[in-house]
Amino acid sequence: MTLSAKGTRLNKRGRETRDHVLKVALRCLASGDPDAVSANLVAREAGVTWGTVQHQFGDVDGLWAAVLEYVADHRGPAVRLADSGDVGTRVRAVLDLMWESLELPGQLALYHLRLSLPRRREDLEEQFPQTARAIAAWDTAWTEMCEQAFAGLAVDPDKLAKVRHLLPGAIRGLHNERHLSTYTDADAGREGLAAALTAYLAAP
């Protein structure tokens, strides 16, 4: 059941409007335009009034939270990597999965949205509490995916947690370098990262 910001049940037209606004918001955010992180722009692009946005999402916090939840719901089935090889094989599978996802509209939207949000967790949770909870849900899903990816192997949980915290920034950094005027070989960097993480996780 899909509900409005006030908790009332949306009819068919309301659900269609909500879906349309979220798709437009996703497109705007994924564009990377600095002015795209604007609820007013999303409303204009979607051809709806601000009152409609308020009815559907409450405020800008509710809209961004709904976008994050929409992306999570439409990113496809969870990838299962357990029982698919040794540590090195699984490390490369996770790296490949992350690398390929960076060009998807949902990931681009998530990245550009987060760039516009407060950097300090305390400020984020105070100013955008719903969005903060949606981001925390993404982190929970990422943690579960990492743990599942290495299930059945004798991998130190503390080491795996550190790798989990390292990977998003490391992969994003290499990916960003690839799109800049640079002499850095991103593919070589990925190979080096995979080898280093494999050695780290496989060490007794």
C-alpha cells in the first residue's frame, strides 16, 4: 500500500503521480547538474505543483528519502556471491560489481544527492532525518552484501569491516580519475587494489 505524506492511501492516479515525480527526480539528480538538487526544479520538470510534492512527500527531506528508497527498490535482485570461489575471486567479483554500478542512473543520482547534503552526520540527521535513515538503510544493505559475499571463508570479521569501509571511496576515487585528464591507469589501480585486498583478507 502506497501512502501520502499524511498517511492517507493513494489512489491509482496518486500512485502514478508519485512514480512520475520520482522518475523525474532520479533523472535530474543523475544528470550531475549542480542546480538539479532542487525539489522546486523536480516539481517543474515533472509538471506538478509544490502542493502535489508536499502531499506526496511532505517536504524536500521526504522527497530525497523517497528517491533513495525508489532506487533501492529498483536496483534489481541482490547479487549473491557466496560459494563462488576463493578470496581473490570474490574480491574481484565485488570490485567488478561496484565498478559497473557507478554508471547506473540510480548510483549517479545517489552520488550527486549526497554531495549536496550536510557532511557531518549530526547535521544530516538533524536537517534531513528521513534522508539520513534512507542512507543508513543503504549502508546496512552494503554491509549485508559484503558479509554474504565472503560467507563460508575464514575471513577475519574485523578485516572485512575495514575493507567494507574502504571500498566505496577507493572505487569511486579510481572511477573519478578515469574521467579526468590523468596519467593514472584506473585498470591497473583496480588490479592493485584487488591484489592488496586479497592478500589482506587471506592472511591468517
